[in-house]
Amino acid sequence: MPWPAKAAGAAIILSLSACGGGPDEAGHRIAPVRAGSTVSDVPVKIGQPYRVGRKTYIPQDAPAYDEVGYASWYGEEHEGDSTANGESFVPGGISAAHPTLPLPSYVEVTALDTGRTILVRINDRGPFSSARLIDLSRGAAEQLGIIGHGAAPVRVRRVYPPEQERGLLRAHRRAPARAASPERELERLRKKLSGLSDARSAPSSRQAQDEQLLVRPWPPSRAIPDGNGYAVQVAAFASRERAERLAHMLDAAVIEAGGVWRVRLGPYRDQPSARRGVALAASKGFSDANIMAIEAP
């Protein structure tokens, strides 16, 4: 999970409500919202500065927030976990984790490769990497069309949608997609991204595609069969811990490439065997797993 429940309890303390709210009258933390319960947009939590690793994050209101960076996603391996604002994580919902924006808040996320733009509700903290701007839920990544693309270049812009659209996202449903960004605007945003110093540590979209043609050596216990074989990529994460949790659940391998931790099943000797790996991933809720050709080192 981008921000574990224990850390959330320590770091997400101060609150601010757009309607003048805050903590409850006794000053207690808002009780977690369980699956099936009503999710509320109040109070809006901001929180005190907190430190993860060597970096300090400073949550702030940032009403005009508009940044470019890379997005990753997380899914069923965290279903039901408590998010940083106490809600229950729903993988198919349209939500996301951001290190500093208020909880909750709403953003438009644009895929810089395609221009597709969707409305997303921020209800969690993370990712904690200079190479990642936002972590999307599996549902949000599917709607944006970036499942299976590793780290995807995106624009994240804070917006203030009407209550009807907010209600859809609170109910874990999709709001209507926005009009696609025009190519001229996408070119401007891509240039902005390429100029960021942090972008040098993250793979470009082309690099992410190229990496799918080459798998780093498997651990000794998962030696590639003689000659060529196949692997099934289930998911990709900015967090090694999340990747390893899913890999343990699937008895899969974790491969690091370009700062992204990829969970892969296999290796398999032939495509029919690999298709059984795809079926296994689908049975665990990962319907977008794909087969990759690999070569013995």
C-alpha cells in the first residue's frame, strides 16, 4: 500500500475542511470507512510534514496544483486495506495515492502518450519515489488505459468537479472521461516532463516498452529453460515491497527494471503453458496480464 495504516495514523494528523470542518469535536481520528459504507468528502485532511526514507513531504492545499511525472498502480493485493484517510481500499474504484495533496481531493489525470483524461479521487499517501508522481488504483489505471505499461507519463491537475461526479467516485464508479488533450498540448507537456531532473531516473514510455523484450536474469530457483521461453507479466509497481507481497501471493518472481518492480509468472517452455499463467493471474483479479518472450542468459 502506498502509505501503510500504521504510518498513516502517525503522519496524517492535522485536518482542514472545505466546509469549515476538521477532526471530530473530541479531536479523534475519523474512524475507518469499511467496504460498503458511505464514503464522505469531509473533513478534508491535509496533515503535518512527514519523512519517508531521506525525503520530507509537506502536505498542502495547493488549489492550482498542475504537474507532470510518472504514474504506477496498485490493485487486489491491497483490497480492504485502510487508506491514509481511513477509507477501505477498493481496487476497482477510481482512486489514487499522492504524497502531498489533501485527502480527499480530485484531480484530472492525463496520459501523455494518448491524451486520455479521467477524473480521479485522491484518498491515500504515496508514491514515495522521486521518479513517481502518483499511484493509481487498478480501476483508475484501467480507465486511463495504462495497465501493462509499467510507469506511464502523466499530467496531474487538481480540479473541483460537480457533486454528481464526486458522488460517482465515492461510490467506486467511473465519472465520464474528459475530452482528450489536443496533440499540441501533449507536446508541451512532454517537453516539460523531459526537462525535469527527476525524469532522468524514470523510464520513458518507449523504454518501458523495450524492457518488455528483455527480462533480467531470474533467481536460480527459476532458471529459464534451455533456449527461449515465455513469462507472464502480472503487474508493475514503484514499490519493491508491494511487488514482493503480490509475488508471494502468486508464487511469482520480482524483476527490477528502470526503477520499476515487475511481478512475473514463469518461465514457461511454450505459449500454451504461458496462457495457463495468464488464467492464474486473471483468477486473482489481474485480467490484463500479458505473455512476453524471453531468452536464456
